[in-house]
Amino acid sequence: MRKTIFAALLPGAAALTGCATMDTMPTERLASATLHLANGMPAGTAQLLSSGEEVNVVVALAGISPGTHGVHLHTTGSCEAPDFTSAGGHLNPAGNQHGIENPAGPHLGDLPNVSIGSAGSGTITATLRGTRTEVLPALFDSDGTAVVVHAGADDYRTDPAGDAGSRIACGVLRPV
């Protein structure tokens, strides 16, 4: 089963490389995470990549129910099942409100929703707000950072968490 899930992620990763020019390709892999569902099954991967001062996150998911799901960076690098509340709230070192559509937002941890197709897979890519010098200390503080997938879509404005529902998958970012 594990090989099947990760084999499903490969086409999405290959598609990402086809969309970038050599000038915009990340030059350094900074961190990675393997996400798991509450039952322990793998749910995908997250990669933190850098190109100069820009930091990008790429999340590839498989085995998730079809539909739109919120994805966020959370304040604590801990993913204790079944509810993943050990990951804390959204990563928000600037003390902003939640959401890219909120005039008082967004959090550093606010990422785009992921659309999971009928085959159970989907991918997002996002550029984190701030420079590498600003972002990395927030991500790699003493308690780390988790990547969390929620049961529902993020509405991009409701504080504090976008009304995205329960946490269904989680992984801890680890420097590489």
C-alpha cells in the first residue's frame, strides 16, 4: 500500500518541474516532512525549498478524501494522533489575523487550499511570506513546525484558523 501511495505522488512532482524555468527553480532543499493520517498510514510529503531569499513549500498528498482541504504550517513540530492538536495553532510570529483575504492577515503558516481529485491525490506550491532570513528562524525554532491538512477548505478569512475543520494529516518539518 505504501508503494502505491508514494507512486501516485511521483506524477505530481514531475509536473511541478515542468512548470518552472531554470531561473525560477529552487536551488536548495531546506527541509522535508512525511505526512501521516491518524491511523498511521502515509498521506504525502512536504518539501521546503529555497531560491536565494525566497522560501517555497511544496506539499504532495495521496490517500486523502476528494475535495478541497486547508493546509497550514503549525507552531509546534509534533503530530500526535488521532487529532494532531499537539501541533498547536497556525505559525504566526507576526501576530497577524488568519487568512490571505483578511485585511489584518495573513499568518506565516497560511497556505493555499489543496484540491484532492477522485484518485485521492493533489499538490500545492506556495511561496512563504518574508525573506529566507525572516522565515527560517520561525520555522526552525526550539519546538519546530508541523504541516497540517484539515478536513475542510480554508475560507481564507475567518480568524484564527479559516474554519477548515478537524486535522486529518500531519507531518513534522525536519531540516535536511
